[in-house]
Amino acid sequence: NRGTWSHYTMQEIKRKSIEGTYKVRGCGATRHVPSFDDLTILPAQVSRPPIDKYREPCNSEVVLGGRFAENPIKIATPIMIGAMSFGAISKEAKIALARGSKLAGTITNTGEGGMLPEERHYADKLIAQYASGRFGVSANYLNNAEAIEIKIGQGSKAGMGGHLLAEKVTAEVARIRNIPEGTDALSPARHMDIVGPEDLGMKINQLRDITDWKIPIMVKFTSGRVEQDVKIAAKAGADIIVVDGMQGGTGAGPEVVTEHSGIPTIQAILEADNALRDINLRTEVNLVAAGGIRSGADVAKAIALGADAAYIGTSALISLGCKVCQGCSKGTCSKGIATQDRLFRRRLDPVRGGNQVANYINVMTEEAKMLTQQAGNTDIQKLEKEDLVALTMEASHITGVPLVRSGV
């Protein structure tokens, strides 16, 4: 045991000195931070009786984005598939996610790489992401979705734009994104026409006019100055706000940013919920949690902390066969997921993959319902912070959830 000088630390110092480059990898933060595992659900007994899972129903349906949109999102589960772009992942992976979302009665997200025709065909409900690179964005793109997500940032690349290496920009990726083939696709760190609160409001109104106020407008932030950002987005007119914690994934990001910026997801949810309550908009604006969601237990705890729904990303790819090797940016994914290599892509069957994604989401939903009923509730949306207890002082301190102790 070398203490500060762990084997990995020493290897990284040597690699930097030889290669002269910082490390770029996929997935999210691997360091230990307070997480959903540091919270547990309080079971109901006599003071509040539990609900019988085998004999009594529990509602998992959720409606999102009804603040101003004529057609809010109505899904059978609070579990949504987050943004993963074509280019970062393969066509087969995008189709599998689309098919899985339809089978599970939920919604998926284009990511910032434009909309594949096949993705639109197989997905029952689809979010069109509007990111700083504006890849593939047009009026038709926006009107062909059930919601629009303005991506300001993502958890694993706080304050940075997307980066798709040239090796993954094939002719088809280039056509969908409307960029040159075989060149790096670099998104700006910020939207060139959104530099302040007033600009965000103007952008939301512009997108509403393009879509005739029919679909919800979402705003997605990385977890930084959550309270201020959420208040700005809510006052600007967002229907739905997404907060992405530092455990969120990426296809390619500098490791130093992934590991050393942002705040834990559980803290981001609480800050966002409190911010909306401070400005009396909690019942009007929906909140979606993202970053490290793995199970129905994580979903139940996220909702208890204040979220209305949750995004899954990396975990959805794991259900397709991802090994979390962190080499997503290289384009050599042997499972056919984070690659554009035709040989590797043939290994991923979109039909079987879609079934696996749906099975995973369905089981997560049942897990969340089970914990909801165990806590004495008949609707997942009725979970609240009082249904939680913290197992560590860190988690208790950053979430305000009581620390487990005698008499709780």
C-alpha cells in the first residue's frame, strides 16, 4: 500500500510523461461519492401499514411536461432512456433502445447526433435533443419528436461539449449529423446563442413557436450550481428540467473532468427540488434525475428525494451487453454497441437487444413499485423524503435525510 501513490496514480504519471496527453475514456466517475446505496427505504408496519404487492395495485404511470405543452409525455414507467447519440453508439444499439422503449411503454432520446429514421420508426415516443453542436437539427427534426431537450451540459463532462472522434464519423454518421466524413465532431462548451438567462427564455419560446406549443421543452444541466441553474430554467419557461449528477456516463470525456467536477446525483436532486419549491414552481415543472441510475431501488430513492422520473444510460447499454471497459471513444467495442465497425455491429441483434432493454426496464419498474408498496404507498409518485433514512453521515448531510439512529 503506497498511500497517496497508488499503482494507478503512478501508472498515469508515467503514461502522461511518455504520451504527453491527458486520458480520454468512456463511462462516468469511478471514485467513491455518496450515492443511492447510502440511503434506504423505511418499511411501513403499524404506524403506516404496507401495501400488499401480490393483491393490491401500485401505479407507475407518469405524465411529464404539462406546464405549457398541449401534448405532455405520458409513459407507463418513470424510467426513461437518456441521450446517447448515433455515432457514439451504433445504429443497431439505437434501434435496440428504441424498440426496448416502446415495449416498456416509455420514451427514448436521440442524443446530440441527429435522428435516425429507424430510431423514429421503432420508438413509440422520442425526445429530440437540441445541443450546442446542432447536429442534424431542423424544423422537421424538432416536429418529429414528442419532446425537445435543450442540452446545456451532461454530468460526466461538466462544462464541456461533446467529442466524437473521427474514427467513428462514417458516411452515415456524417449524413445524419450533416458534417464531413472522417473528421472529429466537437460540440462547443456552450450554445453560441444562449449566454444568459434571457437568452434561454428566448430559445425556449423559439422552439415552442416552431413546434406550435404542442410538445414539452426540457432543459438538461450538469450538476454544478444546481439551485441557480434550475431557477433560471424554470423562470425561462421550461416544462421539464433534467439534472445529471457526476456519476452520469459519456462516450468520450477527459478523465480529469469526469472524476473531479460536478456533484453527486443524490445531492443534485435535492438542490433542484428545493430550488423549484423556493420559487413556487414545484407543481408546475417536472424534475428528471440522471447519473448512475442502476436499479428500481435507485429510481424509488430518486423519486423520494424529489424527482418525478429518472434517466438510464450506461445501465441500458449494459443490458445490451456492455462490459464497461471504458474504451467507448476508440470505436472498437466488441459488443457492437459503441462502435461503427461493421464486423462488430453484426454481433448486436437489435430485436434481441430491444427485448433485453425492455425486460430490464420492466424489472426496474417492478422493483420500484415493490419498494413503494413496502413503504405504504400505492403510487410511485407518492414516495417522499420521509420514506428514506441515511446510512452514512455524508449522505445525511448533503441530502437532509435523517441519519439512521435509535428511535428513527
